[in-house]
Amino acid sequence: MSISDSPASSICIAQMPQMDTGLYSQPMAFPKTPDGRSMEQMMGFVPYSSCLTPSSTERAQQNQQDFSQFLLPPPASTLRPMGQKRGPSKDSVEYRLRRERNNIAVRKSRDKARRRIQLTQQRALQLQDENHSLQLHIQRLSHEVDALRHYLSQCHLQAKEQDTTGD
Amino acid sequence: MSISDSPASSICIAQMPQMDTGLYSQPMAFPKTPDGRSMEQMMGFVPYSSCLTPSSTERAQQNQQDFSQFLLPPPASTLRPMGQKRGPSKDSVEYRLRRERNNIAVRKSRDKARRRIQLTQQRALQLQDENHSLQLHIQRLSHEVDALRHYLSQCHLQAKEQDTTGD
DNA sequence: AAACATTGCGCAATTG
DNA sequence: ACAATTGCGCAATGTT
């Protein structure tokens, strides 16, 4: 099933109003430039962005007012019509179902990402520790090498002495 | 807790485009500052989104109280409507300004997070490489130690032989 | 082509 | 009051 309540956290979901963006949106999607912003050029349309709109969006959370969206005559009609047709997709069941599924997928994906990040962090720490240990090990070995070399040179000296003496 | 609620059925509410942010925006008019903000501040305009979408219309929840602003497009003259508004903030100017600022902060914060993550990842890789190098180094040193020990033992042997011989 | 996964974004609630 | 974070849903994309 789908959602539904969930224990604790959850919010409501399903029919909640929250939507913000809605229609037209085009918030992102477009080629984003590296810096992230801009570019809608491709399409010609302009965002309208500025749109402005304020709040409308509001979700009902208790407070909110919402305002009417319509109150305005404007272009309205020009925008997407839809009357309530739910045929294709948009305001109803099918749409809602898709949204709900996506929301779930999103949550899942984000949890995954979060875990991944955490893991990477841990790994970095672990590697750092390991690194430290290895450096210590190297230090020890280096000293050992030095000591051995020293002994060896002593040996050679003695050998030479012996040589000299003996000869 | 969240709440939510609105009667169950309703769904949406407004739907409009929100975008503002400046990002894509600027359709025409305003100067947008580099950092992205601007605009509305100057005018204070409000909603009007164009959007709207109709369909839902109906659900008008009775509750919506407010709406206010007048829906009008005009330039509003700059200012907020006045009318009833619950004092604090909600639908206009002030609100919009706050939102805009927050949106900017959010983008900033996320960029930062992204960079941080990337950095951690790089660091992990780097540490891994370093680790590998250190292990090789250890291997070399270990061999060296072995070799030296071997030489040393040879030395001692010779010394002994010499000893024996000489004696 | 339908389902799931990612990702940028704005909103709102929190936190400092 | 205000910036920084964080959880969340939306929608465009990407992947299967």
C-alpha cells in the first residue's frame, strides 16, 4: 500500500497540499549551468518567473491562508486549461499516485545518499588512522634499518681491524 | 507533527509557479543583482502569479481567509495591502522578502554541503593512495631489514670463522 | 514504455 | 531578527 500513515513521522502525504510549484514550473531542469542558474534560453520561454507569486502555495498547514488563487482574471485562461480532467495526468488519482511513489523514491534515495556520505566519512577517518599506524611502522623500520646499518659498519670495521691485525 | 490536514480531500491548493528566486527569472524586467536577490524588494509586489491553475479551484476551502492582497496585478503600488493581515507576515512583501533570503541561504548552504562532501570523497581517495604508498614503503623497508640482517649474520659468521682461524 | 532513482529547487520548521 | 540547516514534496531527468 501506499503510505498511509506512518508511525511517527510522517506527514501526511497524500493529499496534502503543499505543493508549490505547480504548474508550470520549470524550476530546474534545464541545463543547468555550472553555476547553477540561468539558462532557459533554450526554450524560449521565459520563465515568468518572476512570477511571483507568493505564497500561494501554502500548504495548509494550519495557518495559512491561501489566498485565492484565482482572483485574478488574468491570463488565466490562457494557461493550461485543464478543467478538471484527470485524464491524462494532473490532478487526480493517477497523478497523485505517481507523486506519492516518487516521494517515496525520493526519501529512499536520500537516505541512501546520507548513508553513503556517512560511510565515506567513516572511511576517511579510518584511512587516516591506518595511515598514522603505517607511518609509525615505517618509523620503526627506518630506525631498525639504521641500527642494522650501524652494526654492519661496525662489523666491517672490526673485520678490517682484524684483518690488519691479523695480517 | 505536522499537521496538516486539511480535510482530506483537498489537494492542492494553489499551484503556481514559484520560482522566483531569481534564478531563472528575470523575464524582463528587473535588474537582479548578482547575488540573486532583488527584485521584489523594490516593488513589493505580490502574487499574482500567473498561474493558477484552475482546476482546483473549487476546493475552496472555506478557510482561506485571507488572500488578500488584492489580487491585482498592478503594480501595486508597492506595498502591501493592508487589509486584514494577520499581523506578522504572510503573504506579501515581508514574507516574500524573507522567502527570497531563505532561498538564497538554502542554495548557499547546499553548495557548501556539496563541496564538503566532494572534499571528503577526494580526501578518502587521497588517503587511500597514500596508504598504498606507505605500504609499499613498508615492504621495501622490511626487505631491507631482512637483507641487512642477513648480511649481519654473514658478518658474524665470518668473524667467527676468522676467530676460529686466527685463534 | 512504465517504474524507480537522482537532483535542483522552493517552502517551512528548527537551530544558533 | 536573521542566517544556516534540514526534512519534505514537486518536477525534470536519468536509469533500468
